[in-house]
Amino acid sequence: MNSQFLAELRKAATVRLDEPMSDHTTFGIGGPADAYAIAESEEQLRALADTAHHHAVPFFILGAGSNVLVGDGGIRGLVIENRSDRVDQPVSQSNGSLLVRAQSGASLAGLARRLSQAGQAGLEWACGIPGSLGGAVIYNAGAYGGCLADCLRTVRVANNSTEVAELPASELALGYRGSAFTRGVLQGKVVLSVDLILHEGDPQALTARVAELDARRQAAQPRERNAGSVFKNTPERPAWWLIDQVHLRGHRIGDAQISPKHTNFIVNCGHASASDVKALMALAQEKVEERFGLCLEPEVTLVGEGFDG
Ligand SMILES: Cc1cc2nc3c(=O)[nH]c(=O)nc-3n(C[C@H](O)[C@H](O)[C@H](O)COP(=O)(O)OP(=O)(O)OC[C@H]3O[C@@H](n4cnc5c(N)ncnc54)[C@H](O)[C@@H]3O)c2cc1C
């Protein structure tokens, strides 16, 4: 890696070389990133991305690593872990709603819990989704009938080294687990912060709703390391049902297993490789296609190199 690039990066943040991505993903899987830096603030996030831009080095923004499968060969270029997590005090709007601005590295679940306890309604559905707000925008994260699009007003996005654009949610093409960030138009842009619209609610009722959703999640989801739902549901059938019908519940390749508890989760039983997970995904896709003629589209993002060997 170019020494001038590294010297400039080090002016912005501490940089680690050959950092194992398995330490930074909920799957506990992933080879080394050439360079890895943590942005504790929006300024650092922008400075690191700028430096990579300037030196034409590819960079990858990592939130909580809860929706990625990183290849065993790791990631070439720079990984920037986004920990810019300032959340401003909610501001009352003239129509009675509340506006909350939060930086993109803030925890979605943490924010959902804090707001619910404070009697600010609109994000309860997110209390168990383990990711950053940035990652939640990219996928329009959702659960239990809610999704980010329901309360997202605007996002601030870094276009290039100097330009920040404020985009209304209506321009983000937010849909079922996707957006203009996943489908191309805004690919590669960095989400800096989000503005959410909430409303006044009853703290007790909201806290009870969060407890109810926690219990539902605990009952339904596996405990082993995973990255949430592996495939999107098809319009015809939920992915878990299709995978169950082709008898893959509990099926294992290496240390990767289709969860016996929830068949749309692949779990890491110890030392699973990305190739093991990828092979299980391919098997599920092949069998579902063969039996039902339906295509299972991954919800998890595959990043980096070395899935096959
Ligand atoms: C146990 C478990 C349960 C889950 N349940 C749900 C659920 O109910 N509903 C749901 O929708 N998801 C669920 N997920 C998936 C995951 O939590 C969400 O997709 C989450 O929004 C991902 O956020 P992240 O910060 O972890 O993103 P990461 O995995 O770190 O990154 C995912 C992608 O987003 C990009 N990205 C992240 N931050 C930024 C940014 N600031 N700017 C630009 N790009 C960025 C990355 O480059 C990458 O391409 C679950 C995951 C787990 C492990």
C-alpha cells in the first residue's frame, strides 16, 4: 500500500494494516482488510473517505458489520468503520411531530430503545435490529411491519471530497430491503446523518411494545453468530418456508449451518469460512429454484475476495 496514502490516512485516524474482518462482523467471518481505520466523528469519516478518493484507493464503509459476508481473502483497499454516533435532542415541529437528527454511526436499536423509553414513538419496530443508522438507510431496514422509510425525512450524503447533499427520503428509492444506494444511483456515497420524524407517545406503552418485540425475536432467532436473514422473501413465499420445504433445516457445510431454529439464518458454529456460507447459500438457491422455480435473492451483502477457495 502506497506510503504517502498511509501517511495521509494516519493524519486523520489510527490505521491498522491487515486487520481481520472476522473481528468486525456479526458473522465472525472475513479475511484481512489491507487498511482499517475507525472514524469517531463525521469529520474523520469524511477525511478518511476523502483521502481514499484522492489516492484512488477503493474504500468500504462498515457500520456494525451485521449485514455483510466478507470473503476469506479479505478486502482490498481501505475499510472505514463508522462510529460517528452523535444524536441531537429531538426538536418539536409546528405540526406537533419531533425531528431527530442522528449521525450515521449511531446504533439503530439503541436509538429505538432510548426514544421509546422517552415516549417518542415511531422507531419501536427497530429495537432488535443490530446495525448502524447508515446501514439501515442502505437497506431500508425493517421489522414487524415497520421500516425506516416510515420515519425517515432526509439524509445527508457525502458526494465527493467537498460536497454534502441533503436528500429527501423520497429521492432514495427506498423499498423492501433496498434503496438507490443498493441499486446503483447512489452507490459508493457515504451516508453522514439522518433526520427522523417521530411523534409523542406513551412511554409505558412504548416500553411494553419493545419488550413484546424482544420476546418475539428471542423466540424466533438463533443465538449463534449470524448476519440476520440471508435471503429476501420472494413475493410468493417467505424465504424461510422455501428453504424448509427443500429440507435444508440444520444442513451444514463446514462450520456454517442453516439454523435449525430459523431456516433463513445461516449460523457460524465455530470457524465457518465465507466459502462455507456461500456454498450453503448456493445450495439453498439451487434447490429452491429446482423445486419452485423461484429465485432467492441475497439480503446479506457479499464483500471482498476469496469466496471460492
Ligand atoms: C441477529 C440479526 C438480526 C437482524 N434483523 C434484522 C431485521 O429484523 N430487519 C432488517 O432489516 N435487518 C436485520 N438485520 C440485518 C442488519 O442488522 C441490517 O441490515 C442493518 O441495517 C445493517 O447495518 P450495519 O451498520 O450493520 O451495516 P453493515 O453490515 O456494516 O454494512 C452493510 C452495507 O451498508 C453499507 N453502509 C453502512 N453504513 C454506511 C454509511 N454510513 N454510508 C454508506 N454505506 C454504508 C456498507 O458499506 C455495506 O454495503 C439483522 C442482523 C442480525 C445480525
